[in-house]
Amino acid sequence: MRSLQKVVACLCLLLTCWSAIALVAHHHSSQVDAARCAVCVAAHSATPRAKADSNRTTFRVLACDPVKPVLLKLVLLVFALSVRPPPQA
């Protein structure tokens, strides 16, 4: 099973590298062909940018309960009960 995963991973890596090289190296003989090419249209299209409105940031103080102290003996007792012993040979 491991060798199959390695083969699939190598295949995906090779396909990714091949598509990156093909994207950079492809060219067209005329501008009409370039206008019809889906790769060229996608590469030259403008992507919308997200607007961050950082001017309206407000900080509020939240009320919280004080932290209760935890007894160490109680924690160790629960831990000792939840760990299984080693197998008997």
C-alpha cells in the first residue's frame, strides 16, 4: 500500500510540474488564438481583492470568571485510572 501511495504522489508531483512548465512555455501564433485561449484569458484576468476595514476595530472588555485552582492530587488520580497497565507476558 505504501508503494502505491508513493507512485501516486510522484505522479501528482510530475503533473503539477508539467502543467507549470506548459503554462509558462505556451505561445500562440497570432493574437486571435491568444484571445481564445482559456489559459491566457485566465492568466490576464484581474482578480478581485478583498477589502479590509481596519478603521472600525473596537476592543471590548469581557467579564470572565476567576480561574479556580485545580488540585494536583485529583488530576494525578484521574490520570492513574485512565492509563492501562502493560500487557502481561
